[in-house]
Amino acid sequence: QVQLVESGGGLVQTGGSLRLSCAASGDTFSVYTMGWFRQAPGKGREFVAAINWNGHTTHYSDSVKGRFTISRDNPQNTVHLQMKNLRPEDTANYFCAADRDGSVVGITTADYAHWGQGTQVTVSS
């Protein structure tokens, strides 16, 4: 099964940018739909963005649409989340997730069987 490791989190000021990466190993990355979720303290894990196996289909939550961009590099087994114009409410632990049915782009945690450990993003006001 696939293993996922996130990187790229950190502390940034309001209006700043960060690029998260998720490196996959252990299976054929190109068959997977990949997603990003986030979880703030005291809150549930919420959908951020997802991308299908070939990158031709993406979905975003309304709260990040127009500010975040998900992309993937299948030869490098990585998925990225470019985050711009960050806001304090974007502060959360960000998780990479994988679903082996690459044709379906799920937006709920139940759609994904494989998860990384998360990377913390903190946006200061």
C-alpha cells in the first residue's frame, strides 16, 4: 500500500504563501486520486482540495478556491498544494490522502484509505 509523507509547512504572515508537498512510495502513484485535508485544533478534518490520477480533474473547497492550487507530478510521485494569500483561518495541520480509485475525486475523509502524518501551517495575523 502507499505511504505518504508531507512537507513544507511552517509559520507565515497573513497574505503570504506556502507550498506543501506530499511524497508517495510503496505503490503505483499514478493510479491514485490524491487529496489534501486540514484539521484545526478542536475541529474536524475538512476537505481542502483533490486531484484525479492524471491531473485533469480537481476539486476545491469554497474557502480556498482561487487561493490554493493542487497539482501532481506522477514521475516524481508527488502532489503539491500551492497556497497563496493565506489567512489566519487557514491555520491547521494539513494532511495528504490517497484513494486507489483514481477516477473518483472524493471530497470526504471516508473516500480516502491512506493518510500521511500531517504538516502544520500557522498563519499569523
